Amino acid sequence: MSSKELKSLFEKYAAKEGDPNQLSKEELRLLIQNEFPTLLKGPNTLEDLFKELDKNGDGEVSFEEFQELLKKISQ
């Protein structure tokens, strides 16, 4: 997936509610369920993942924070 496609995917879900440049926990859940369904299988819960991605603790995930997730799952 190109970075342009990733940005588009991020924006598609981020625009559902609130800030269109940030993913809320619910938006992140929808994105993962629909696009990366195997990601939350096993020990990773959405709560753990969200805490890990939300580096600045603002309760939302920016595109930069989201990219960290993609780096992890593409390894």
C-alpha cells in the first residue's frame, strides 16, 4: 500500500466523527475491523493498541501515530 493510499484510508475513517485529521478510538476500531481484521486476534486488544499508538495522550491517533502501527504490522 502506498503512503498516498494509507493517507486516504486514514482520512476515510478519521472523517466519520470529530477531527478529520485524527482517529478516535471508535474510528480506529472500525478501520482495524474492516481493513486489518486479523490485527486484533490474540493478545492485542483495541485498548492496548490505542494506548500504544496515542503517544501524546490526547485521546486520538494522528496519521503519524497511525503510521507507527503500519510499520509494526508490515514487519
